Amino acid sequence: MIVREWIACLRAVTRFRGYRPQPVTARTFMRWIRQYDAVDRPHILRLLNRVQYLTEDDVRRALVQMNRTILTRLKDSGIPPEKVIYIQVDDAGSSSPVMLNMLRDAANLERQKCRFVDSKNVLELHKVTNELEQGAIIYVDDFAGTGNQFCKTRRFIAEYIIGNFSEFLLIVGGCEEAIHQLGKWGVEPVVRYVHSKMDRPLHASSNFFAPDVKQRMRKLCTDISQNSGLGYEELATMMILYRNAPNTVPLLLRGSLNQTLRRGLFPRFKDLPVSALR
């Protein structure tokens, strides 16, 4: 058992390099896994093997490639870059502005004379779309779970879009639930990694674990938090991005708020105690 855990530790330290909220080290790994009973650890390590981790380079490369595909399609349809508007879809400091800035710099979008608008600046959005009259709007983010957050933003800004614009949501990863919802809004999702329910061992639809093991793993999550143990809307996602874990990731991997009840291997910034962020 000890040998297996140290092998898993070495793999994790190498594989999850660059996770920003809390680096994955031998110390954080052992502190995480040894919170749990020895009988549960092999199953937790199997769960860990199902994590899909995306490094900063992975994210940058995916954004640039998908964006190139969209711009090529638009150009073939007679829409040049000057008629393309990029929109960040959340508050400053969240993932969307960071992803848009990364894409802007990596793809040299400013030199192509693309436009950039904050979704909260509806007067600027009204002005730009009224000026262009037609073109395309590309919303940029890293991950979409249910799609609820994006659809709330889209609903708010819809009345300020003047003219005829094709709309795209460019995301590195997205759950099938979000992709389904986006279709209702006439926004085309452009996703590098589609995260299906079957890719999530603790999701209600998955048969990755034997039923008794799955029940036990889910209980370990809900013991941490009855309401959010399996992540937002019980999506139980397994996609971790270098910058932060989505709030849809099970608490078995993230740990509890302030890391008091349980420590996580991939805590979100908001999961960490204030003292750890100083």
C-alpha cells in the first residue's frame, strides 16, 4: 500500500505540475490521501487517474487553434476580423478575462483589428454593434459546466446587440449539459474537450466504479458537504485547469471550505484559507 501511494504521488507531482492555487507536491499529496482510511485509498487513487488536467500551454494552444478555425470560417463567409467582437463574460479577476487576454496576445488579435468589449459595458456593446451592423461575437472562457452562468450573461446583454451577428462561445472544456443548453440560445459552442457524463466516475450516470464503491466515494464527498459535495448541480466533473478547479469538481478532490474539515489536492482559490493566500 505504501509503495503504491508513493508511486501515485510521484506521478501526480509530475502530471499536475503548475496547478496555481496550491502546487501539487509530495507533501500536499500525502497530506491529502492519508486523510482517508486505507481501504478507501485505492479507489480514491483510481478516481485521481480519471482527472483530465490541462496545463497553461494546453489551454493556450486550444484557444488559439479553435479561434483560428472560427476566424477562417467567418472569413470564408465574408466576415473579416474587423467585424469580430470578443467579449469577456464575467467580472474582472475571473477566468473569462484571463482567457481572453491570453488569446488576444497569443493570436495577435489587436493587430487584426478585432474589437473587445466587457459584457458589463452594455453601452459600448450597443455602440460597437450598431456601428458594425453585422459580423460575429465570440465569447471566451475556459470551462462551462451547466452553462447557467453564461446564459445569464447572454440574457442580460441580448437587447444591446444591434444588427445581425453570429455568436460563438469559445471554451477549452465544457460539459454536455452546457452544450445542450447553449443550443437553445442560438450560440454555437466551440469546445476543445467535451466532458461527457461517462467521463465522470462519481456522476449518477457513470458506471466506472462498482455500485458499492461508487456509493462509498460519493458519500466521502457528501460527508464534506451535503449540498455541494459532488460539485455544483452534482456535475461531479473531473476536468482540472491549471488556473483553478471548476466549482463542479467533487470535494473529495477539492477539499472543504478553508480546508478545515478535509484538505484537497486541487482546492480552488476560494477553498483556501485567507492565510494561505498571503
